[in-house]
Amino acid sequence: MLRSYFDHNATTPISEAALAALTACLRDAPGNASSIHRFGQEAKQRLEQARRQVAAAAQAKPDQVIFTGGGTEANNLAIFGSLRAGKRHVVTTAVEHPAVLSPARELDVTVVGVDGQGLVDPDEIRRAIRPETALISVMSVNNELGTIQPLALVHAVAREYGVPLHTDAVQALGKTAIYPAELVTLSAHKVYGPQGIGALIARVPVRKVTFGGHHERDRRPGTENVAGAVAFGAACMDLSAVGPELRDQLEREILRRIPRTRVNGAGAPRVANTANVLFEGIEGEPLVIGLDLRGFAVSSGSACSSGAVEPSHVLTAIGLSREDARSCLRFSLGRANTEAEVLALVDALEPVVARLRKLSPAYV
Amino acid sequence: MSKPTIAVAMSGGVDSSVVAGLLHREGYPCVGLTMQLWNQRRLPELATDKATGRCCSLDDVYDARAVANFVGIPYYVVNFEDRFEQHVVKPFVDEYLAGRTPIPCTLCNNFIKFDQFLEMADGVGAEKIATGHYARIQFDEASGRWQMLRSADTTKDQTYFLFGLTQSQLARTMFPLGGMLKPQVRELAIGLGLPVAEKPDSQEICFVPNGDYAAFIDAYFREQGIAPEQVSGQVVTPDGEVLGEHAGVHHFTVGQRKGIEVKRQKPEPLYVIETNPVTRQVVVGANSDLLRTDLAVEQINWISIAPPVAPIRAEVRIRNRHTPAPATLTPTASGVQVRFDAPQRAVTPGQAAVFYSGEVVLGGGWIAS
């Protein structure tokens, strides 16, 4: 069976360049980057080359790049590492990834709502700021909707109050410009790099939240994942974005051929690869399974620990009912997708949706 | 002729794992599905160290996935938490509060496994479903009906919980273990090399840890903000004499002897003979007060025979562990009136009465009074 992958916001397949860099580094630079000898120096050299490449991708300085074990760790470092005496309050939004919402909920947090397109109102951020606010965290691009937050406006508010801004930019890298917030989270596996390596760009001091050695300028202890960082650097050398043509064609074909469908977040600025579509009166879960059995990988909601799908908090935050939130699919395109695949996907969707609607009492 | 695609309900236990392995070996295209019914992170005060054998635990999902990968069939976890709460957990609690003793497994079979799960199977393109239940299904040419029969392994028979299956559900359901003995199933699991072959059987009601219904309901009340004094009441005799206090009618079921606290001891042992949800009284009496000959059964589903229009003879089972006892069933406007040949102990409203003719399940319904 042919398989078509439409879930690039979950992860991307590794590029040939990143894979080659990864294996070459594992093979040729076996040292510990902290070691004094030449084995260590060779590893260190490659690590610093990667740091420069990642810094360039985020328009940052190399010493501002802290390599981490991925986006979640970078978000945790940004949030907990920004706390200071008397400043333990965080402002964030209802559409953040759990990698931000969950650490924020360990603290005193104000979660600001969003409009029907998933966008935050900077004035609401302003109203949430308190003297003890340590950090404002607003994602760059929403992983489910693809909508782009007005970060320049949020940043202006943050600067007025002297509060640093953090942005989870894992879905922005390679799709739109990286906004130069004080703290920026990046992840390699969203840009055709390997899983398990990410970075926090820190233009302000952050305190380490795990303890051990003095790696990463005493901000993130632990032996560096040199090969991962090198592959991340290689991925950052090619951040060519996909255009909106295939995504637009997919949305157009779905809306034209399948009744009672609607695109979520279409009224806001969006990155070019993401389509989130509501199929009224249908459970997203059997739709995802039915498509997978036909060779099409798409996603619905977010996976809980067992692997079952939970209704998306992003979709309920933009005003969808729990039922409607269950009825949405996310299609996220990548470099390898073709027009033929998009048309085949809609060909597969149409009868599955029709069959589910015939079964569903909710659809009348 | 190509074989139909089958959605196998996989719990991670030995039985449903053998079903998946067998059907795959016989050449059926299979899709393994695990229903996520209950979030075990809820009601944390009920948490026990023993996490295995509890339905929907991550360990069970891990096992089911491992079996599906081993067998080589596609596998998914599907989220039924909202539906399970609506159709099983809430009615389970409400029934207890209404002075009846509910059977969550039957509610789950009627409203989840053979209804919503069948719909999920439709959704993913499967024509039939298969489960690891111990019961047999066969088509009777003479009557044109799907019939249900007790399982070959009489100690494992689950027909008491399956009386609600309709003809259209039976037509699309397979119970591949119905004709086997449990030791054979274990042997098959070992023969197939299944990674769960040595896993112990689960015994308890899946979402109730340690089978402690009352503790579950108390915890559920706390989560829902229901105060304990809203369910507590008096322990009384049939004559209305107050013997003591109790912490909620859901702690008691008809025939129960344990947990009755009275201020004045009675000469003979006390048993629960009735719980009254309106007065919140638990009525206690002697063992002989529990014997009944007549009961009314409602909401009947006839399986192997068409609804009778005249009295019929059958063996009637009023609890899962009850040996079916001979009785005469007389049709009424709302169901049937059952008259046992000999009095039976602890007829419990809310439990099911299932009718048998030998090993054939005629049908069943809910004990109203």
C-alpha cells in the first residue's frame, strides 16, 4: 500500500543532509565535547559549528543558543529558568502546547483566552500582567491551526512592563520568520532534523533547572548531544518552506466535494502548510483510523498517554463545542507531498465521511 | 469469497489477545481496537499499588499494542471516556442511589461494546466485531433468528451479562472463545507465542478498584461535590423499628450481611432485605425474609425466541453466580411475571433476570420488583 504523510506538524522525516551529518558525526567524532584531548576538541568544534548554524536560523548570537533535549525541555527551561525572587507569575494563552501550559500550571499562571481564529489580544496580556509577573509566553505559530500570533504587539506590551517574552517557535521555524523574543524555543524534528534535540535561544539570563556539570554556559548540564546538534545545524542550513498551493488546493477540494465542512483559523494569518477542517457531525477518531487503513496519515486532537484522542483544547479555546472539536482533522503538509497525493487524499476522504455520516445520528 | 474485516476489541488480556491471534491465523483481515473507557488518573484516592488487571490502565494498553504488533494487525486506541461516563458510570451511581443494585458490565455491553463499538467498527470499515466473551452465537434456520448459547466452559459463561444483544448486533458479532475451555485458551495463547500468555485473569469490575463499589461511589460523590449527608440514613426493621444509622444506601445490596451496624443486637443474624431510596432507609431482617417466589421483570430483550404470547417454562438466573432455577414466565404489559417453582434467595431490583432453556439463552430483562 502507498502511504502518504500529512502530519508534518507532528514530526518531519529526516532530510538526507541531516541524516548524513548525524551519521558522519557519530562515526567520525566519537569524543565528549567537554574533554581536553583532541577527540573532545573535534566534537566541540562540530558542536560549535552547529550552534552557529542554529543561531543564524533564529537571527541570534551563537552564545544565546542552549541545546536541549527538544522543545518541551526548552520550554521548561524558559519558564522555570525565568523565575526570580518575588516573581513567580506567568502569563500565557489558552492555545499553547502542553509543553508550555503544563509547566506554567505548576506556577501561579494567568491563561489568556483567544479569539475565534486562535489569536491573542495584546490588551488582554496587558491586563494579566502583575508586579510579580516573571514571564509572558505566547507561541509563534499554533500547531493545530497554523495561525500566527501578533508577537510584535505582544512584545511591545511586555517591554512596557519590563517582562521578558518567551515564544515557543517550534512550528514557526522553516515556515515563517522567527520573532526575536527574549526567549525562543526551537526543535529539530519539525524541520527535517532528528527527534530528541532542540534549543532555547536565550537573549536574557536563564537559571538552570536541572543540575550537574557546567555545560551550555552553565545553563543546561549534561553531556552534549553532539551528533543531534550537528544534524539540527544541518537541517537549519535548508529551511526552505513549502508554498501554500497544495494546502489551498486541499482545502478547496474538501470544501467543494464534501458538504458541511469548514476551515478553522482561515480568517487569520497562517503558515502555508497547515489545514484544520471541521467535518460536521462526524467523529474524528474513526476518520483518522479509516484514513490510516487506506494509507493516509493525518491527525485529530491530541494523543493522550494511552494513544487515544482527546478533544483538542485549542479548538474548544476558539469556541468550538466539545462535539465539534472531536470532528476536526489536521492536515499538515511537507516538502515531499504532491498534487496527486492531495487529490488521492480527498478521494479517500469523501466516501469515509459519507459512510460515517450515514451512521451518525448527529448528522441530520 | 473474501473474508470480512473484523474489529477485535482488545483489552490487553489473554482472552481478547487469543481472539486476535486466532482470527488473524484463520485469514481474517483484523483491526485491533482498545476502548479507553475510564481515566485512571481520576479519583486518585482509590489508587492502589496493584495497577495490573485494571481496565484501561497504561499497562493493559501496552500489552494490547504489543500483542497486535506481534500478531501483525493494525491497532488503535479509541477514546470512549465521555460515552462510558454517560452510559455506564452515571447510571451505575444513579441506580445505587435509587435503591437498586446495578450491573455495570451489562450496561457497558448494551451501550458501549455492542453499540458504540460496533459503530466505531463501521467507521473504520470493519464488517464484524469479535470479543473474548465466553458465550456462543449461532443462526437457527428454523426460526430465522440468531441464538445465544451458554459457553462450553461453564465456569466462564458470560451470557448473564449479554442478554441485551439484539438480532442485528448478534448478526455482526463473533465470540471465538465460546466453544473453548479456559485452559485451552491459555494453551492457544502459549502456542501462538502471545506476549500475554502468562498474564493472570482480571476479576474485578474494570473501573472499580478492588471491587469496592461503595468506595468508588463515595469518591465519585466527592469529585462531583455531593455531600455525604445527602445519602446517609437509618437502618430499620420491616416494622419500622430504628436499629442504627448508615452512611449511604449504596453501601448495601439485598442479601448482604456484612457492614450492618446496629445499636441493639438482635438474636439472629441480620440481612439487608430492601433499600429505600426515598426514605434513605435500609431495611434489615432475617434470612427467611429474603426468600421470594415471584418477581416482575421489565425491559426484556428476547434473543433466541420471538416474544411469547402465552406462559412458558424456563430456567431463570437472577445473579451471575445463581444457578438458573425452574420457573413459569407469564407475559405482562411491561415484561413478564416470573414465578419460581421453589422460593429463591435475595431477589435484587436492578439486577438482571436471564431466561434459559437448557444452554439456550431465551432472553432477559431487568428485575423491577
